[in-house]
Amino acid sequence: MMVAKIGVRSFLRQRRRNSFTLIAVMIGSAGLITLGGFVNRWENTLTNSSIYVNQAGTYSVYKRDGLLLAKTRPKTHAFSLEEQNKLTSFFAGDPQVEYVGRLLTMQGLVSNGCSSYPFEIKGYEPELFTKLRNRPEVLKWCFEILGLGEGLPFSHYQNKAVVGVAKGLAKSLNKNKVIKNADAAAPLVTDFNAYCHAPDSKQKIATDANLQIMGVTLGGQFNASDVDIAHYYTTGTTVSDYSELTAPLSLVQNLYDTDRVSSLSIYMKSPQASEETARGLKDKIVKATGIDVDVYPWNNELISPVYRGIMDFIWMMGLFFSLLIGSAVILSVVNLTTISVLDRSREIGTLKALGFRTGSIAYIFLVESLLIGTVGSFAGLGLSLLTNAFINEMNIQYFPTGFSGSAQFWITPDPLISFSILLFVFLLVTLSSLIASYVLSKRSCLELLTHNGG
Amino acid sequence: MFVKIALRNLLLYRKKSLGALLSIVIAFVSLSLFEAYMHDVQSMFEATFSQRQMFADVLIERDGTENPGRTGLDNESMNVTEQAWIESYVETQKESVQARVRFLNIYGYIANGNTKSIFAGLAYDVKEGAAVRGSKYGWNTYAGVPLDQANDPAPIIIGKGLAAVFSCTTHSAGPQLNGVVGYSSIARPFDCPEQLAQLQVNTESNQSNAMDFKIQGLIASGMSGVDEHLVMIPLDLAHKLFNTQLVSYMSISMKKGTAIDAWIETFNARASGDHLKIKAQRWQQHEMGRMFVDSIDFLAIFRNFVISIILVVVTMAILNTFIKIVHERTREIGTLRSIGFRPSFVISIFVFEALFLALSGGVIGVIASFAGQAMCNSMGLAYKAGFLSEKVPFHVTINPADFIWITGLVSVLTVVSTLAACVKTTRQPIAEIMADH
């Protein structure tokens, strides 16, 4: 008890000297927590965006090779209605499955009457999507990509001939109106050449919310449909933002004259998924239904290339930066604590001369370093909380690589990662001080009392 | 004399000085390796955009277009008059212009056997394009040959994803092309069940048209999500297929030593003077270069963040060391003051000591940085850099010029820490200094 008392007293007495170590510990841990908070923000945003907003589900189930070929060879690589029913009943029996979504992704050309652009249209079930986008985790992490411009989700429209247009494609098509705010109905044009090359063609095209979408049916016939724009959205990435459309599943099935779907998205209660669990699920499906399928976890590179590309980059960068900050903190803290202990050689010598054993002296320093570690770590946590709250409050916008819009510089530390950082810094301070004091207190009294600290 | 005393003190208090030296070296190595990482990422992206994507140095297109870099067969692409003006201007600039490439964005359906898919591709001047890609990216197909090497009168190269849809196969995994290394100029064999691909399009006047092309090579664009629809064909064939003379944009490769910004300024002034709505700009300022600028800005935010933390932590260590050094030498300071040395002289001794320490830290830091570089580059780590579809090796590339500002920065840091530690003590009355100890 007395030894602990001496340790506490010593900590208070040496407060000026200890303040340098405290500041280093505080800044270092706050920096690492903030860095972890940045990585955590993107991990959560991209995870929820991949699973729920992009509707990959926890697992994506395709017919064998369907991921590559369902869009271009749906007859052979998309699920028939019978197969869909078999699979849906299989998943209905699994208590871990929350929802099963059906997606039909096809290709075609979209035109504003004057120019055509290729698109990939994703047909989904509007009611399920409304449920998914209203999940608390989606609202929390994906707020930047949930906006629908001035439009509304498909489930709000009686008319099912509606599409969602990705913002980049909308720009190419020179469209910015949605059904409810369109200035005019689609014009009846007889001479497209004159209409499209008129000086005011751009303004005319922009006044209505009408588009024509064209595709080749499964029977090989060209088909087209007049559609209205229900909303604009962002896919989150520059590349896909210029080529994507969405629509209710029924519209896409009508356009391509089919009842097939490209894939089923399985939403499990837990988002944890790996290639191994996907393989296990595939085996079960094949055994139970006899349908040859490919099952991909949501974080597979082919299913969520955006997640993998961005997170690989952020993790690599974050680890490299943490390594740099970590080495600076480690060496500086070890330097500070060692010098601090060395500086007190005479004090150690005096304690030894008074009869304190090596263990007791090391214990005094341990108490002192425990206090430094605790105060420093908590101060670091406090500083990071304050800094992060300040940064988040400022709503700083920046353009992450390849992201189609700006994103908030939002720091949200993960409690587990933050705790690990604090524990690491705490142990670093404690152990470096303990080792230095233990080594020093093993020296003889004479040596310690005559030591000049240099 | 300052120098002598300072050097002597460094040796005399070498244990403590070593502590400060270590902190300086850490700061130096951290900063230089960080900058080295930034340089590597920058050069990787620059090569990808400038050479591989053939953006060269300058991009020219319609001014004020809604879709920079993405215009196709619409009013926003450059017409024949504008192109002719640019051609004649470039002709007068032979001393500064190396090559110019014209591009047209093309869209439509591509059919191969029984498979039909949409395409979003690029038509360009093949010879000039090869010149802009240079030796590193001249050979831009991972299988087959680039357009400029093709013998067929109607050649086409298709993206990796599209090749998979058409069941085209290569005999080996082939080399990986990324921002660091290019392909070797070898026609690696590939097989497509159907060698002919038909492009079905709408012409500029909205008429349907189609043309057969022979698949000559397979290309990986380097950008995720692009390869699934990518095709590349010669510009003259595209003009014939789409029955147009439009050009989406042009890229200009400048000769070494050309003042690019001045060239752009003159070009824009002349074009404006001739009432043409065309604009030249560096590709980095163009919408298509936004990914590059965003990446570098993003890294810069982190650089500032990391530098701030490292500097504060290291300053604490240096400050602490110098406070101890000064404290232990209070008697020495008192003695110097009592024999007539002014406070500024004593402070100068400490400042010189700090400077020597910073310079020694710089020298050791340079060696340690190169060792760090060798270590990082030999680890063989590869990662996906954002939207580049192929993994890139984790490399750092030290730029020796960085050593100058880093040495300057750590020197200032060390000197300021030293001043903070010694000014108060040296300015005290001599009796107080001697009594304090």
C-alpha cells in the first residue's frame, strides 16, 4: 500500500516531466483512434451500401455462370419461375433468412428522342427495397447515397412504367425532371432531325420526364417502352453512374418478355459472410433443390468491386499510416519514459539504500506509469471524441476516389478498435517504464547514487 | 567556438542526445516514407491517365459541355469546322506539339455469334494513340495485338469482361498491367468461338447501321466496371459506321520543355478570338482527370493529418530531452554567464547543438529512409488502388528533393524545442541560476 502511495505521490510531484509523456500518449492515441474512425466509417457505409442499397444481399445466388452470362444469355443462365419457387421455398425454411429478393439485370439502349445511350437496368421488387432502405443501419451509414433527387421510390407510384435514372446517365440524357414536376408531357415529334438539331433542343428535351427504353427480348425481338422518370439516384461510383437504370421488376420482365430473374439476394439476419459459408450454402441448395447454382458472399470482388477496391485502398493506406504514427509514438514514448526513469537514478539509489527491494522499486514506477498510461489514454479518448465531434459538426465535404458525389469527412470510431488502441498505448507506457525501472533498480546503490543521469 | 563547444557537448551528453536524435530520425523517416508513398501513387495514376488512357498533356473539347469527355453523336461534340481550326493551329505549333489524337465515344450493340451485348467504347486515331501511350503502354492488349499492329482492315479490340461474355479464352493468365509496369510487346494467343463481331448502331441522323469487325485483341482498361462493355476501333471506321465526322475530344502530347500552361492560354485566347466554343485544358483539370485529383487530394488530407500527429509526438520527445539537457547543465550555463558570456551566446551554443543534432538526424534519416524504401518495395505486397481493376504493387518512391524540406522542418522543430527549453534558464540572473541547481 505504501509503495502504491509513493507511486501516486511521485506521479503528482513529477507532473511537469510527465506532462510530455502524457501529451505524446494523448495525441498519439487520439490520432490512431481518429484514423480508425475514418476506416470504420467507410467499412460500414460500403458494407450497408453493398448489401442493402445495391441489393446484393448477404449472399447472391445465381444460376451456374449466371453472374457473367445472365445479362446476355438469360434463357439459359437466369432462373425460371419454377426454379425461383423452388429456391424461395428452400430459403423460407431457414430461420436465419430475413428476406429473399429477386433481381433481373438486363441491357439495352435508353433514348431521350435525340441521343441513345447503353444502359444496364436492374429490376427489383419495390416494396422490399423500401423496407431495405429504411433499415436503421442503412439510414445511418448510407445517407449520402439514399437521396432520390426530387422523386419518390417506385412503391409510391400507381403507374408502374417508371424508372430510376443514375445521375450521370441523367446528365448524358439531359434530363432533370421527375413525373410530378415535369413541365410538359412528352412532345409529339414528327421530324426528329429538326427537333434534335434545333438551337433550343437541349431545353426542350429537359422539360419532360419521359424516356424510351429499348431491349432485345429473350425471343430475339426488339422491344421498347415509354417510361417516366420516378427519381434520380446515385450508384455511388463514377463508372456505374453513367450507365445504370432501375425499374420495378415487373416492368423489366415485361420489356424483355420473360418471367425469369438473374439472381436471388438472400438477406440473412447477420451480415457476416465468407467464401467458405457461401460454399456451404451452395452445397445445401444443390442438394435440396437440384439446381446448379453459384453462391457469392456480398463482399466477393465480383459482386461488390466498389467495396473491395475502396476498402483495400483504405486498409492499405490506414495500415501504412498507422505504422508510421505507431512507430513515432512507440519510439517517442519509450524514449520519454526511459529518460524519465534514467533521470531518477539517484532517487532509485536512495530507495535502495533505505532498504527497498528491486521489486518494490519497480512497483513504484509501475504505479506511476499506470497512472500516466490511464490518464494519457483517457485524455486521448477524450481528445479524439472532441476532435471527431468538431470535425463531424463542421460537415467537411470531399471527393473520395471514384465516388460519384461528395462525401462527408465523417469520423466514427469503432469501440472495439478504439479500445484496442488505448490498451496498446497503455501497455506501451506501462511496460517501457517498468522494464527501464526494473533494469535500473538492479544496479548497485553506489552506482545509482553516483549516476549523473547523462 | 560555438561549433566546437556544441560538438563537444553533443559527445559529452551523448546518451541524452541519442534520445533526441532517435526522435528526429523517426520524424524524418516517417515523413520521407510518407512522401515517397504519395509520389508513387501520383506517378502510378499519372501514367494510367496520361499514357494508358491516352490523355497525354492537354485535352481539347467543346467549352461548357454538360458531359465533359462523354459527348457522343450530339450537338456537344466538336464539328468539322472546329476540328479543322484545331488541326491548322496544331500544324503551326510543330515545335511544341508531339502528337494529337482524336477520340469519339461510341455506343450501341455488339453481336458475336448468338450473343449480343451493349457496348460503350472509344474510337481513336490508332497511330497517334500508340505514340501517346509510348513504349510503356504502347502494347495495350493482354492478348492479341493492339489496333495499330492489326493487319485486318476492320480491326476491333474488346474489353476483358466482354471477352468473357463472348467466351474468348487466352492460353495463359498473362502478365498483369498496372500503373507500374506495361505489357511486353508479344502477341499472346487467344481464341474466340467467333472471330467476327458486328457493331449495330444508330448513326448521327438516327438511322440503323451495322459493320463487321474482326477481333484482334483483348484489352483490360484498368478501370473496374468498364471492361464489360469496352470496345476500341479506329476513328476512320467509326466515322464511316456512324456516318458522322464528329469528334468527342482531342488530346495533345507536348514536346519536352514546352510551357504547357502558356500554350493552353494562347490556344484558348486564339480560339475565343475566332469565336470558337472550344477549350484546351490540362487533363488533370478536366472532369475525366477528377479521379486523379480526388485521389491526390484525399492522400494530401491524410498526409497533413499524419504529419501533424507525428510532429506533435516527436516534438514532445525532443522538448523533453532538451529540457533535461538544459536542466543538467544549469551550472555550466551559470559558469559561462559568470565569466562574461551573454545569454544570447549561451543560447547560440544550444541552438548549434540542436542544429548538429538535426543535421545528424537528417543524415541518418536519409540512410534509414532508403533502407525503409528497400524494405517496403521488397515485401511484394499488392493491393487494389480504388477503381483500378488490377492490383498494384505497394511501392514507395523516394524523391531526394524531399530530404531538403524535411531536414529543414525537423531542424526548425529541434531549434524551436531547444529555444523553448533554454531561453528561460539562460536569461535568469547568474546567482539564481547557480542557486537553482
